[in-house]
Amino acid sequence: MSSCYLIKNGRIIDPKNSRDAIGDLAVKNGRLVNAGEENIDDAVEVDATGCWVVPGLIDMHVHLREPGEEYKEDIISGSRAAAAGGFTGVACMPNTRPVNDNRAVTSLILELAAKASTRIYPVAAISKGSNGESLAEFGDLREAGAVAVSDDGLPVRDSQLMRRALEYAADFGLAVISHSEEPSLSHGSMNEGEVSTRLGLQGIPTVAESIMVYREIALAEYTGKAVHIAHVSTAMSTELIRSAKKRGVLVTAETTPHYFTLTHEAVEGYATNAKMNPPLRSEEDRQAILQGLADGTFDAIATDHAPHSILEKEVEFDAAANGIIGLETSLPLSLALVREGVIDERRLVELMSVNPASILGLEAGTLSVGAPADVTIINPQIAFHYTEDKVVSKSKNSPFLDWKLQGRAVLTLMGGRVTNNLLN
Amino acid sequence: MTTGYFFPHRHILGIDHLSVDDIHHILSTAESFKEISSRPIKKVPTLRGNTIINLFFEPSTRTRLSFEVAAKRMSADTFSISASTSSATKGETLIDTARNIAAMNPDTIIIRHSFSGAPHMLTRYVDAAIINAGDGTHEHPSQGLLDMLTVRQHKGRLDGLKVAVIGDILHSRVAHSDILGFTKMGSEVFVYGPSTLIPHGLDRLGARVCRTLTQAVEDADVVMTLRIQKERQHDPLLPSFREYARRFGVTREVVALARPDALVMHPGPINRGIELMPDVADSDRSVILDQVTNGVAVRMALLYLVMGNAPVSG
């Protein structure tokens, strides 16, 4: 197992160093070193011709299901899926069983993460038990290794609690991630519109999301603190975030590959692998999401990777659990945006590496000399057929099964260790 | 019996996937079966040896009995399972229930379920023909078909008519099937009810959403009234039945706005005095009981037609 690599002739795209040029990258003892200067005779050479060499991709919103629902996914299997998808780091949400609202669960996650194929950054709960009543011990959680707090899966119903969370989290350098949903408007199983009417399914209107997005923006603006909006799915939310940013509000936002690729039409035939929360929206919403990715309204692409087994998905639509996996399809679907001219290569790297690292305060998202050797090598041309037998995650609940995808990570290095290798 | 038409459907899941020709064929077949029910010996051997299972997860008087009567008059063996006395109470999933039933080789399973899409799901897991007897708020195709048969009988045609549908459209699978059916056959459906009970995007299904009762009912050939359902717990849809009755109830005065020969229809059960006044329900313009009689004939037709598409074993 070599600790030295020389990645040759790749297109190095490193926005933080304003670099986009063909060149070589050298790795020694888990860190990036100067390719020209260091003595790395025994380095393994990696031919990256025709490939992009970028700072390791980071997915800032995944569910790893451990502790408590390991039959769906666990930290090891989830990290393998992440590495296969080109990720060197993932932030995992606290809606485990038990909820990650204390040092003990955070420590457990990090202990298991030591053997994982990606770096694991725990997101801890905003409230004890995520019950929305009182704050979790942010100081303790920060010390234990949490990078952010969120009650993801659920909204924080009580506005006063959310206000206090924004204020208190800032004291400990923890990002606050909001699952924005007005619960009284959210009784339904798909987007409210002509498709839900046609299928006879109760719909969740777009305002269920945008009402809460506005609340978070208003609280952030009032307190002067930062908030990050998770999984944005609607045009109205995108516009609210855009205008808030113009006013100087400290709001950041992420969207997912399924919101920029699919619409509520994907539910046709009562497909439970098209059921998630927030739900797939209309084509108008999808276009607005694309616009938001192009113009900088969105800071990050994150998958909301939510594994569920056939127990939860092979049932009647109304009874099916919300969520789809996404780690292995995120990069190919995002590369399609580059091919279609929605974003350029630099913006892609910002959305999938630089900005997630910055929002979560991570030592990542850069290929500077001395930085940890978290590197993703992307072949944007390579085609592959994403069939169920090829899925790395324990769960197979993806609406992209059987899709022919183009572009993927062919080599992933985490701390100088190869975690995924298709190059050979 | 209309011969020479190939009816291509193995399952009856909704009106949405039936063509105009399919619908004409079903209605004509139903017409020809109708006289069996007025014979002294109400029996033909057409479906002898057939096993038909009624799997009802929601209460039903008309539909369930209607399917049973239809099946028995065609000499099939029918069995009924209702959810409250089945292993569903022990937590058995729908798929498991259906698979276990299918393992006893029924020819046809008729299912009513509170989840939209449940019949669709079953077609993926069992071999029998599936007939949708009402799924959630999605469709109730046999009801839509019997409504169309009733109108066709009295009006002689199904195109160029104005059909007014009044009431709780949001929760009514019957309304959805009627809207799809009548629109497909060339009529116009005008819908009226409280805004809280009109689903989003209904116009995309082909219905005209009216702002006033007059707009909906004026010169209508058919006035179809829907049952008002009890309030849903988390959804404050209506303040009271009293207010609904005063503002949206179909009374003599309302029916007077329609054509003099307009039909008054209701899928049943009726909340007398709320959505439909008793004197209207019992008037000579009401064809509500014709609907029920036609229901048996339509269901006989459906059971007969899906049997024609059973896979040939061998």
C-alpha cells in the first residue's frame, strides 16, 4: 500500500487557488505536496489524462442510519457508496435511533467512522430527541466532534426555539441546517398539482416549504446569524433565498440532484422510488432550481441520501417511507449540468466540494500544498448503466435505476488512501 | 353481444386507460347482460368454474353486493373478504394478503382500498385479473361506467352533453372517474363545490370549474350530486353540514335551473337533506336506482371481458 502518488496530466480544477489547468498533483503521507520539488521516487503514477482532478467531493446531507437502522445502511456501507460516488467526506444527519443529540452517539459515530471509506462529519440535533422543545447541548456536541446541528427529517416548529438555536450555535461555530417545512400544510405524499389530482394522492403544496424558508431567513436576518437551508425544491424558496442574499442575510442553501433532474411526473404508476420529502415538484420549479444553481443562489449540491429497504418501499404509495439513495448518482447527474451549459466546471467543484467545506468549517475543499490529500479524479466521458446489481449502498431505493449515466469518479483518495479505483 | 371487437385489458384499474371504443364495448356488453337480471331464473353459465374474490378494505353496500350478484348470476364462485375480519388486523401487508389469495388460483380479484394505487401495485405482484372497486381518491371505474350507461340509456348518446357534478370533488374517486369518462366520450363536465373541496389542477383532467352553482347547473343534461364526507381531522374543510346544505345542497330550485329533461344522479350512499334533498332524490327525474341496476350489468360485463384476456395455460 503506497503512501505516495503522482497524479499526472489531469485537468486540475482547484477554485480556492484559482487554478484550472493541466498539471500534476503529488501525494505523500496523506498530504498534498509540491509535485515539482518533493522527492517521490517510489510514487505510484496515476495517469489522469482526459480526467479532471478536483478537491475531494463532500456531500453535506446524508443519512447513514447507524445507530438503529443498520439493515438499511450503516456507516461502513454508506461510506463505501460515498467513495464509489467520488466523495471523500459526508455529513450525516442525526435522525438515527437513538437521535444524535448527545456526546455518546456522536462519539460512537466517529469511532465507527475510523474504519470508513470517507470522512464522516456528524450533524447533531438542534433539540433534545429532535422533539422541538429544548436545545441539545451544543457545546458538548461540538467538543465531541459535531460540525453542525439540524433536526433534519423534521422542521423546528417553534420559532422561538429556532431563533435561540441560531444564536447559541454561533457561539460554538456550529452551522445550523434547517429542514424547512410547515407541518400543518404537509399532509400528503407528493407535490400538490395536476399529477397528484390525477393519481388521487394527497398533495403537499410548494408553500409548505417556502413559508418556513422565509421564517428561517427572517430569523437569520433579525439575529444576524447564519442559517443553511437544506434540500430546496421550489421556485419560491429559490427566489426568497436569492433576494435574502442580496440583502446580505447570512443564508446558504443546498439542493439535490433529484430536484434538478426529475419532476412530479416521475411518480406516475405510483413509483415509491419517486417518493421523498420535500417531494418532486413541477417543471417550473425544476427550471427555477437550475437557474439558482447557475446564478449562485445555491451554494451546494447535497443528495439527502436516504436508504430504505424493500420493507419500507414495496408497499402502497401512501404507506411507503420518504427518501431515495443518491451518493452514487450525484456526480453523473451533476456532470449533466456542465454538459448542458447550466454551470461550468469550476462552479461544479464549488457546489460539490469548496462550498460544503466552507459552510461546515472543514479542512477540505482545496488542493493547496499541505492540505489533506482528499482528491477526486473524474472522468466526465465514461458511460455506465446504473443497474440494481451495481448499487453499492445496502438499499436500492433509487429512481435512477436502469438509467444510462455519463461521467463518474474513477479514483477517490481520502487522506492519501485509495477508497475507490476504477482506473487500474 | 358485440362481437369482433378485441378488448385488450387484463385489468380494470381506471377509466384513464380505457379508450372510447373500449368504453362503448363495455357499455354494449353490459346492455346485453342486463336482461338476465329480469329473468325468472337469473343465471347464465358464462363464468362457470370461475373463482372471483372480493377483497374489500373499506365498507361497502352497493359495490360489493353488486359485484357478488354479477358474478353469481354468471355462475362464478365468489368469495368475499373484508379487512376487519382478515389477517390485515394482525398486520399482514397488502402484498402478502394478495399473494396468499393468489396462491389459491382465483381468476379475478376485485379490490377496494383506501390507498390510491393499491390495485396498480397488485398487478405487479399477483397473476389474477385485478378490478379496481375504488382506490383512495383515485378512481372507481365501474361506477363511472354505470353512470355512463345510465346516461346513455336515457339520452341515447354520451357526446355533446353538459354534465354538472356538485359536491366534494376532492375526496371523490367517483367524480374523478366520471370526469375522465364523460370527457373522453365527448361531453363537458362542469364542476361546482366549496373551493376547499376542489382539487388543484382539476381543469387539467378536463373539467370546467364553475364559480357559481348556476353556472354549473344551467341547462345541464345531468345533475350528479356527490356525498359530503365527514371532516378530516387535520383539515378544516367545512364549518358545518348545515352551511353546506344551505349553500351547495341540490334542491328543487337547483334542479329547475337544468334542462327540463335533466337526470338527477348520485352514486350513493345519500346524506339526505345535506347534499341532496329527499324530494329531489325521490323525484321522477331521479335515476339513482337505475344506476344501481345498471351497476350489476356493468360489473357482469367487466368480469366477462377480463376473463377473455386470461393467459392461456399449457
